[in-house]
Amino acid sequence: MKRSPITRLGSENAIRADVRVIAATNRDLEQLIREGRFREDLYYRLNLFPRFVPPLRERRTDILLLADYYAIDPRRFRSAAAAPSR
């Protein structure tokens, strides 16, 4: 998102960082931009590889697949929900 070195809050030293951002929303960001409620520059920085995933209610056949996946090993659900941030 930002190609130059960053400076931590409260620091004077610039550091290099290699960061990847994955963002998701259920909002119409283009509409929010038109309304002035979302920054257009941020939208274009985040929108490099857009993916649309329909809601689960529109993918009913996936429900059983997901249920089977998590029923086989319930720890998968816990680890997915509590993935540590780095």
C-alpha cells in the first residue's frame, strides 16, 4: 500500500516493512466513495486483486461441505476463528 519506509508512532527512525493486507466488506464501497464516506485512494490501494464471494445463502450446496470439513476435526474451527495476528 505504501512503498516508502514507515516511521512508527512516537519514533524518529524509519523502517522498511513488507506487508500484505487482506480486507473484506459487505458494503458497496463504490457507493460509499460517491457519498464521500470512503476514501477513493484507499479503495484503489486495496482493490488490486478483487474477489467476489457470494453469501452462503446463495451457495447452499457449500453448507454441507463446510459442515463436513469442520465436523471431521473441530479443532479446525477453533484455529480458524482464533488465528493469531502477526
